[in-house]
Amino acid sequence: MPRRFAIALILLSCVGGCTLGPDYRRPDVDVPAAWRLDEYQAREVADTAWWRQFDDPVLDDLIDEAISGNKDLQLAAARIDQYAGRYGIVRADLFPQAGAGAEYSRQKVTELGDNRPATGYQVTTDTFAVNVNAGWELDLWGRIRRSTEAARAELLASEEGRRAVVLSLVAGVASGYINLLDLDRQLEITRDTARTREESYQIFKERFAGGVISDLELSQNRSQYEEALARIPALEQAVTQQENGLSVLLGRNPGPIARGRSIDELGLPAITAGLPSDLLERRPDLRQAEQTLIAANARIGVARAAYFPTISLTGAYGSASGDLADLFKGPASVWSYSAPVSMPIFTAGRIAGSVREAEAIQQQALIGYQQAIQNAFREVNDALTAQSRTRRQLAAQKDQVDSLVQYSDIARLRYENGYSDYLELLDAERSLFNAQLSYTQTKGTLHLALISLYKAVGGGWVDAVAPVLGDNPGTAAIK
């Protein structure tokens, strides 16, 4: 009868099990059919290392260094190992657990005689025992399966989190490098302007000494020279701070950063945004949010399973003997089996509270997923708009700089030939200086807009430059 009972329980676990809680289905998402700027539609987005299109080997090396040494990336990798271990722990509950034990004991019994209180005898007994044991919780209601599903989703979410770190890291290094080149160019323009104005100031001092110009013109010229000088320290400080920030991204201590091409020599990557519907599969932060939703969805089943009985099968078999030599051949065998059942009767609302909590967490994850999708669409549209408008702005500023160069040359000729006063020349040179700085800044802004676009659309290039799973057996097992 006991054997039949055990067999019946095993068959029950095989054919009668069910899984409580809702099965996951991807929520319906309102995906726009196209981006706001139709000229940038594309069927596919190349999953390539887009920053290489800047054609700057130094930038390529810096990004490789960052992927190897960045601390945030190392933390993300450690979190993957943590969740891989947790997944292995939870998944193990799906299978029977077995163990073995051995024991040696010595016992002494002393008995007093009835007629001789001061005398007696004693018996010493040795006992040797070995046993094997096994246990298995029958997952009749799917509690363990839902726990495993949740742990797997959390592991995958941690992988997507690392991919998101890689995506942000590459964009951060590229943006930091572009900003550095932009500051370099601004500093170069400012120093060249200061040097030219210093030469002009020396000439004006000679003219003033000869009585050719007034002290007003000399003062105006000197103020123009000092204006350029005053900008240099702030730009030098900005360069140093930019180098320090970029160094930390690379995993270094703050220090100087090598340069390759100037910002005027950098190439401009091609623009392909892909279709809006592709974004759900391309962006790691969206995939991470979805895995978080899957985990929360599975936790509802775990919470609901607490309403139902927990049934386990346990058994042990072994041998015991008073002589070690007879341990495995003596007649004394020891065995046991049981099928304990436990079921909640009164919990004062604890289980209902757990279910309500799990459902609320799932609802939060759903809202977070939907919000992340909306933000992703906004970021792509913003990046497309920014780079489109910035291209037009850059073209207009290039024409402005060319016009101001001509204006400055004419104003200098007019002043030197006595057709105008110095204020006209001063205005022309100041306008040219400011326009050159603005043009350089806009060129940097265009590169940054392109970087933002590539970050916004995500891409499969992440695993190519920074593999996530690698040889980790804990994560490879779920693939």
C-alpha cells in the first residue's frame, strides 16, 4: 500500500500538474508607422560599429579601452554573474535532491545491581551507519516553474542592462571625444585670434606713438586683444575637465587624452534610423524593461501558489552495524519514506496581500515598459530632428563665416585707406571671431546629434564589440 501511494503521487506530479498565474503575452504597443522626418526612413539599420565612420583611429582605440576598463561595465558584468547564480539556485528546485551520510557512535550503559548498590556492570556499544537520502517537492501548482521563469527573466534583464551600459558607454566616449575636439578647435581659434590681435596692438602702439591714431583707437584695439586673451583660460580649463571626465569613462585616473583627427577632419556617419517597429528589438533598455515585466508576471503565479498544498516526497535507505567490517553485509538495514503535505488554513490575509503586491508590481512593470517605449520613440524623433536642423544650421553658418571673412578684409582696407573709422573694423573682426566659434560649436553639435541618433536606435553591434554571455555556463544554459 505505501508503495502504491508513492507511485500515485509521482504519477500525479507528472500528469496532473498545472501552472498558476497568467502566461506572459507582449502588451499591445502603439507603434508609429514612420518617423516624423520621412527622408530618414530605412528598412534596415546596419549593425556595425558606427563610430568607425568618423575615421579616427584614436577614437576607435579609446572606445576599445573603455569597453575593457570601464567600472560601470564591470559592475554590470558582475550583476550578470549574480543573477546567473540565483537562476541556478531556483532552477535546482525543479529536480530531486539527493545526499548521503555516514555516522559513528559509541554508547555506554551502566546498570546497578539490586542487592549490591555499590557494584554494577557496564556495556559499551559501537554503531556504524551509512545512508543515502532523496527529496523532491512536487510542483503541482507551478510555483517552482514560475519562480524559475522569473529568475530566468531577471537574468536576461541583467544581460540587457549590460548591453545598455555598453551602448551608453560607447556614446559617452564618442561624445566626450567630440566635445574635446570641439574645445581644441575653439581654443585654437581663440589663440590665433589673440596672436593676430597682439600683432595689431603692437602696430597700433607704434602709430599712437607717432601721433597717427588717437588714444581712443588704441584703447579699442587693446580691449579687443584682451577680450581674446580672457577667453583662453576658461577654454583651457574646459579642455582639462573634459579630459578628466573622459579618462574616468576609460577606467583611468584623470589625465591627458590623445587626439587623432581635428573636428574639421572627422567623417560624418551615414544616417539610418530604421523602422519604428524595429526599435522594440534593437534597444537593450526596452528588452530589459520587457524581461522585468516577464519576471513580475511570473511572480504572480508564485504568490497564488501559496494558497494550495505543498507536497514533497522524501526517502532514505541505509545500513547499520556494530562492526565496521559487517556494515555492508550485515542484516541491519534502515529505510524510510514519507510524503508530507502542508497547506495554509488561516494566514490573516498574508497570502492575499502577497498576491496583491505581486499584481501591483506587475502593473508597475507594465507601465514602466510602456513608458520606456514612448521615451524611445521620442528620443529617436528628437535625434532625427536635431541632426536635420543642425545640418541646415551648419550650412548657413559656413556661409556666414565666409561672408564675414570678406567683410573683415574690406573693413580693414577701408580703415587703412581712411574711408572709415576703427569701429567698423572692430565690429567686423568681433563678428568674425564669434561666428568662427559658433561654427565650430555647431559642427560639434552635429556630430553629437549623430551620436545621439545611433544611441537612440540601439543596434546589434553591442554583442560584436562587447560579448555579454561569453563562456559563462550559468547564462549559456538558458540559451
